Amino acid sequence: MKTLLTFFFSMLFFVSANAQFFSALTERADKAKDRILLIEQGDFECSEDIEALIKKYWKIGNGIEVKTSDEITAILTPENAFKYMILTGDEKMEAKSNGSSAAPVIGMVLYLGENAMIRNELNIDRKFVFKVSFPSCVVSEAEVLFICQHFENYLNNSVANNQKKSVIPVDKTQSIQNLTLLIPKNATELELAAIKKAYKYPCELVDPSVITKNILAKSTGFAYLNILWSDKRFAWESVIISCENSEVLSSAKNDYFKATVNKKKWDKATQPLAICRSKSKLAYEFKTLNKSVLTSIEQQ
């Protein structure tokens, strides 16, 4: 524990107000809102419930259908493609455009029908409407609810151009000081007292089931931690997410995180979030998250 604490307080940190996800372009987002969503069957092999849960929580467009990859390809004729959008959730590669670096992810990617013939290529193509990438298979209802709300949040707040310049509004980050951050016990080896020395805002170490309950209840007054891919920094980040509406409120670069992209049957009860399914445990991220919130508060 002493070694962890020494490391915990000695790390240099990097903080940015930039949102970590490329925004949805208005031209594509507006088209998606009037289309039928096709879910590619077989992409969600880690849990047999995911397709039904997406149907439960997805609010964008004019209906949802589950089809095989071959069926989707047959549907996407030049005459019919404009009627559909396609959501994939398979193993992909986040790759820099110059080819200098790549990382394996589970990519939840939304394409317009006319751009979807590239959906099963290894690298995630830039013609997506919106995407969010995870370090392991999505297995829980809590994460599916996040995905559906997260996509809705970004499609409803699309930008006309320059999708790379998205930012987290200062007031969103400032709201963290009034929220209790729920930290899963199995995501860190630090005790609560040690965390509170670095993270100065309300927080609790809780069983993952408590977090799941608050996410599904869309509870006000609470936020939680998870791990997501940063489009901006091309790296994994620890993110603070609102339980109420799945808005990402702040983030911190997680240089020591190791993804577990291989598909397997995770335990939904004890590992409902990607942060619970990793061998990498949170430590210095609490300090960087604290700095992010403090910087926003000082802008008041």
C-alpha cells in the first residue's frame, strides 16, 4: 500500500477541457434520426441479452431490426441503403490515419446505410455517424443504457463541421462537486481514505451492484467511473459519467491501463463495467480527475 500511495501522489498529471469523443456531424446525425436501426447479429457474443437491451433503450430513428451480416449486406442496395443505419459492436482497431499506431478495441460504431459496407473492416473508418470504444466486451444492462444515452446525447448535440473540437461544457464538470462518485471496490487497491487524500469531492467505494442500481434508476446526485477510448488522445481514459443521463463529465488519461479485448463470458453481477473487468487498478487517476474538476470550478 505504501508503494501505491507513493506512486499515487508523485505522478505528473495532464488535464484538458476537451471532450474525448469526436462529435457527430449534423449532416449525418440528422439523417440517422429518420432511419431504421439494423443491429448486426453476432457482434455481441459476450452476452445473449445485448440485442434485446439495445431494443429497450435505443431512442433514435424509426424502429430496430436484428439481422445477420449477410442479410444487412443484401438490404443495403443503392435504392434502399438510405432507409437504414447500422450499429456494430465487434472487435476493431483504432488506428491513426498515418498508420503510425493502432490499438484493439470493442467498437460500438453507428454508420449510415450508404456508408456501412465498410463496417466489418478491421480499422474503424472515419465515415461513422458516432462511436464509442470499450476495452472489453459489453455485457451488462448498465453499459447498454450508457451506450444508448451517450449516442443520443451526441446526436442531439451534433456539429456542422470540425468534429474533433468537441469540449465538455465547464458547468458539466463543475457539477461533479455536487455528485457522489461511485467507485467499484474491485477497480482499485486503494482504500477510501487514500482516495480522498487525492480526490477532494464526494465519493464512495461500493459494490458494483450499487453502481448498476443507480445507473438503471437514472439516479440524481451520483456519478460513476468507467474506462473508455479517447479519440482525442488516442488512449484509454478513466471517465466520470453521470448516473442520471450518461453524460461524460470529466476524464483522466490512464497510461497504465491494459485492455482485455478478447471475448469471454464476464460476470454481469461483479463486472458490469469495463473498469471492473480489467487487471489494471486505478491509482493516480483520482488525482488527475480531481485537478480537472478543480480547474473547472476555478473558472466560475
